[in-house]
Amino acid sequence: MALVELVPSKVSLNALGYAPFGIGLGVTAARTAAGDKSTAAFEARVRDAATGEIILLAADREQEDFALIDLRGFKWYTHIHAIIDNWSKQWVRVLEQKPGERIKDTDTFRLLPW
């Protein structure tokens, strides 16, 4: 398993997003229009130890969750930690699933600011 992409939070732009007098709204709108979000991606390959045959290939790319008030944006890589936590929860669900059961994706919106 390898992390192939890590794009951290832009702390200064996130802080400017809370500036008064409409400056914050302009910065937030510009970041949204440019698609400027923290992202992370991984690729995984699982081999059978006895035969060396590849039995699983997996890849995923996620971006930060949307929140009305986002305190995670004031520290570098905080959104990345949350993305990796979500991946670990999904892998546990994959390992525990019953045959034919579908795994629901994680939410893209959160209410908690931290």
C-alpha cells in the first residue's frame, strides 16, 4: 500500500477565509471556484504469499469534507488525517462484510468544526 498523493491545507488562505468586510467571502469563493481542497490518494496491491498471484488491487482519492465552520484548516495535514481515518474505517468494514453486502461511502459533509 502506498500513499501516492498528499495535498495539505493552505493555512494562510483558510485563515483569510474568516477575514471581515467581505474579504473572507472573496477568498472562500476563489478557493471554491479553483477546486482548492486538501486531497489524499492511495494505491494498494495484495498478493497471495504462496503463489505470488495478485488477489486485490485498490485505489482511492478523497478530498476534505465540507463544513460550515472548519477549524481543521488552520493546521497543515489535519484534513489528511481525517481522510486516512475514514479509509481505515472503510477497510475494517470491507474485512467484516458478508457476501453480497455493499459498503456505504463516508459522508462528504460534517457538522463538527474540528
